[in-house]
Amino acid sequence: MPEVIYRKYRPRSFSEVVGQRHIVAVLEKALLKNRIAHAYLFSGPRGTGKTTVARIFARAVNCANGSSTSKKGS
């Protein structure tokens, strides 16, 4: 079964996210300061990157190496 396009081209790090710099900046700053809120609400129309940004953020929060904003979480 071929890989679907939305998975093949999904960004893997905050630096690859396009068109959401204001959101990425806030989340990166929270990671760098180690001040993670207990909940985040991602809202907006379809196709704006809500799930993608949430996945990257979750990977960074759960990263064993500390707060990784540009690399994949381990």
C-alpha cells in the first residue's frame, strides 16, 4: 500500500513548519524556558497544521534529551 501524501510530506520538526511561525515561536519559547502548560488547544480550519504542530510539540516535550525544538524527539 503506498504511503499517503499527508504522512509523506508531514514536517518532522518546528523548522520545517510553514505558515505558522507565530505558533511555533510560542511553543519553542515554552520548551526553552521549560514552562509547559498542562493543556494546549489547537483550533482552526482543516489543513492548517494543528495535528502536525501538536505531534512535533508532544515529541519535543516527551524527548529524553530535554527540550529539543529543532530535532526529532527520542
